[in-house]
Amino acid sequence: MSSSSPYKRHYPISWDQLHRDAKALAWRLLDLGPFKRLIVVTRGGLVPAAVIARELDIHLIETFCIASYDWQNQGQPEILKGIDGDGQGDLIIDDLVDTGSTAKIVREMLPKAHFATVYAKPAGRPIVDTFITEVSQDTWILFPWDSEGQYVKPLSSCRSDK
């Protein structure tokens, strides 16, 4: 992260952990359905949505395409592909709710849908209905599709008092 970045911590997520967390989210959602369709907020929601669709036996899957991140910063959300309806009977899945700017747009367009994310930060948490893990606002979640395996220094070597 750059020195001007609001992120002070990194939280790396492995493929195995993401699968476990997505399945845990499916467990929380199981008794809230059945849902008529699953709406995935792309791109981050694609992988958890595949797990959740399998676990909840949902076959009708739509995408809501919105772009707001690059690898370092969060920018203004841009809707690339919207979705029809008001969300009645729908389940919206995303990987993360951060500041809530993307989630607010999705929520406004689909106000009657159940909105679930795998991870939530405090600023965005009130916008979603269900999530699994909360992380601090100053944490950058490093998803497995954004990283490669390599050596990482131990936390103790990064302390400023050394």
C-alpha cells in the first residue's frame, strides 16, 4: 500500500478460506429462502456466488456489473450492467462491503432483495443484511484471485521500532 493509502493492514484470504467462508454464508442464508434468483455483484462476487448457488440449489443467476476498485484505491462506482426488477425474492451476493458506495447503488436499484456479503467493514455493514466476517475499515482484503504465492516478511520485521 502507498503511504497515502487508508489501508494499514492486509488480510490475505486463501482459496480454502474463501470457500469455507462462502459455505458458512450459505448456511446462514439457507433458512431465509428459497430465493427465486441469485444476483452476483461482479467481479468480486463471482467466486462466492458459485459456492452459494451450489449450496442453496439456485440455478437462475444474473450479474450486476459495477466497477469501483483498482488494485490500490476505491474510486467512483460505475454501473456497467444493471438488473431488472425490485429485488423481490432475490439474493444479492458480493465478496465484500467496504465503504458501502457500491452496495448503496445496488440496494437502491434492488430494495427488496436480501443482500449478503462474505466480508464486511464497519462503514458498509449496515447496508447488507447478512455477512460472515467483519474486518476493520483500515484493512485491505487480499483475495486469492489478486495474489500469487511468494515470500512475505514476518510481521515483527515490519515494526517501526526495529
